[in-house]
Amino acid sequence: MWLIIASVMLLGMKQTVYTLMMANAAVSILWNIVSTAIEQPVMNAPLSPLTIIRVIVGLIYPIDVLIVLTRPNIKEAFQRSF
């Protein structure tokens, strides 16, 4: 639900929402990696193919957000609208 609201607000070109989306993407990437790293020793098993797929799928959206929002022309557009 948060991502839907934030994505709609992002269309309004607000600097605050831009910052929140960047922070959300960074936290999401870190959370995905750290949770997988913590989960594996507890399970005492090597990385299964399903775990690898889950990590990859979980990283697709936040990495895409970081790629798109850090493009120079998009970054400039958000700075001008503020």
C-alpha cells in the first residue's frame, strides 16, 4: 500500500517523496540482503535455488527505483520542482 501511495505522489514531482523513495529503495535492498544472511546460518543449509530466486526478485524493484531516480535529468527535474 505504501508503494502505491508513494508512487502516485512521486508523479507530483515533490522533493520529499523523491527522498522517501530513495530511502525506501536503499532500506529495501539492505533488508533483503541482511535478512537472507541472517536466515541462512539459522537454517544450517546452503543457499537453495529458491532462496536465490527470492533474493533476486526482491531486489529487482528497489534497484530499478535507484537506477531511474538517479538519472541526471530526473534528479534535476525533482530539484527544479522544489
